Amino acid sequence: MFEDSGTQVLKDINFELEEGKFYTLLGASGSGKSTILNIIAGLLDATSGDVLLDGKRINDIPINKRDVHTVFQSYALFPHMNVFDNVAFALKLKKVPKKEIEERVEEALKMVQLNGYQKRSIQKLSGGQRQRVAMGRAIVRDAKVFLMDEPLSNLDAKLRVSMRAEIAKIHRRIGATTIYVTHDQTEAMTLADRIVIMSATKNPAGTGTIGRVEQIGTPQEVYKNPVNKFVAGFIGSPQMNFIDAEVEKVGTDIKLHVGQARTYITVPAEQARRLIDGGYVGKTVVMGIRPEDIHDEESFIAKSPESVFTTTIRIYELLGAEVYLYFDVEGFDCTARVNARTEARVGDEVKFAMDLSKLHIFDKDTEKVITN
């Protein structure tokens, strides 16, 4: 837990990082991502709890003696120094021999593809090049843990993509444990071995927000098996569709029915068992289905009669190889991501079918997952 002036800003933060893995702290503003990073770095003090590195408590160890290095969003370079001097600065402070400094700086600059830029002025570099210098400075320190606080947020979209690839390559080469803060789920999904998903809730005291960890897992785990509605809605673009539905037993089947028109979805056997065992028959739950798991192909619809529904297209968005179709299901806004060959257009009445093997069901009150 970390508190500032008596105001709690983090709660129940407790996780362990596997050595050599790439972790992303993913969450919206106010969820405490940078605060956690700053506590690990020693820039902020935790009022309770421990930070352990290789099993040793480092809470009271000074910043310059912790075996961690931070790459900041703002680069934090010395504008009056050239590339070599910026990268070599920490080594010079430690009085590392000159020849060793030259060798380590040269190797670091090769890793970030800036070899030959040693004498270049920082002020003459592009934003992407400056960020590479900052990363080179981190690499040359040879730290056990690298901390990155939204290092790509100041770059344009195209450069962000290329820098993501560079960061992934660098991590594979050096193999150091890395913690990367971002609010961009694309960065988190493409870079991370593990994602720590964080949420922000309003502080009961009325001042600011409290950050907490909602789920930790591989990108595939948090996408396919979210532990609650928050994670399910936060991961994925467009976000998961959520529809309130009543659980009803019809003969031997368990069905979800939606709205006054009684749109019925037959629940697969394993999910049906969990709904029965959990006492949800006759209760309202939240049905979740991702846009890519709603299909308009005739062949899929013919094979999935238990999940077919009809609706009217409100918005059509062409994104090259795919199309987003917006519509509603009994008053709930929904999106389908379909092939660009679709013939559906605004105003058309269209049949869809859901891939029920990808159905998620959440408790209406707690928002915890019942079944994925």
C-alpha cells in the first residue's frame, strides 16, 4: 500500500515477477501504474509493504544502489551532451575504466541501432532516436530490472510501431526482467510475457482514485479467460459486447433470453452446468461475446441455429480487410467484426450467429466471471 498525505492510492498490490520475463502494467490513468514503478525504482516510498529483489528487501536502499534502471516517458537526457556521453554518464560516475566504458557503450548503441551516432548532439536527434539513446543508457548499466514508464507515448503512431519491435528485440538480447507501464493495450499484448491489468476506483474519501490489480496472466489468458467484466471489457478492440440475459431452464436445456422479444441463446452443456450449480436459473446474468465471435456468414449461421438472432445495422465501418457492423440486441449496443466481403449495409436487416464456444457469462452483481 502507498499513501500520500494520508490519501490511499494503491490497495492489495501483491505480485511476483519471474526473472527474465517482460511484464506490462496496463490500466487507465489513475490506476497506480507509474506509482508502482516509482516505488520499485525508489523514487517514492511505500508506507507499508515490501519490495523484494532476489528475495532481499530493498525499500531502504538508495536509488543509485538499487540494481534497477528506469527509462522515462520524457527521455531525461542531458541536452548539452552528445550520444556517447549520455549513454556513458552512469559508468563514468562509477569510475569504470575508460576502455570498458567505450566497449559497453559501443555494444549498447549497436543494440539500439545507433552505432556511429556517438558524437551526434542530442538536440539533433529525432524523438525516436532520443528514446533509443535513453534505452541505450539503461542497457549499459546492466541492471537486473529495467523499468519503462510509457516510453513511447511521445512518438507518432508509425514510430511507435517500429519502436515496439525494437524494444522486443532488445529484451530478447539482454534477457533482463522488464516492467513496462502503458495504457495502450496493443503495446501490452504485443510486448508482454505477462500482463498486470489494473483498475482505478474512486477513493471513498473523495480525493483521487485507488489502484488495484485485477488480473495477471499471459496476453492469451487475459484475453480468452478474463476473471471479471472489467478485464473482459478493457482488453480487446472493439471491446467485448455485454448483454443482460435471464437464465431459464427449457426442458433439458439452459437458455439465456434477452429482452421482451425473447431472443434465446442455448448455453453449451459445460456452461449450463455451472449456471445450474451456481444457482443462477431464474436470475439475470451478463452475457459477453467478442465482436469477432459474431458471424454473418450463411454457412456459420446454418451450423449454429441455437445462437441465431436478427437485427438492423445502424453503422457500417470499413477498415480495409475487415468491417465493423454496429447494431443493437434488445436495446444493448453491440458490434460485430466481419470480413470485408460482407454485403450488410446501414439499414439492412441481418441475421447473425454467435460462436458459443467463445461465450463469457458474468455475475450481474459482482461482475465476476461465472464461465468462459
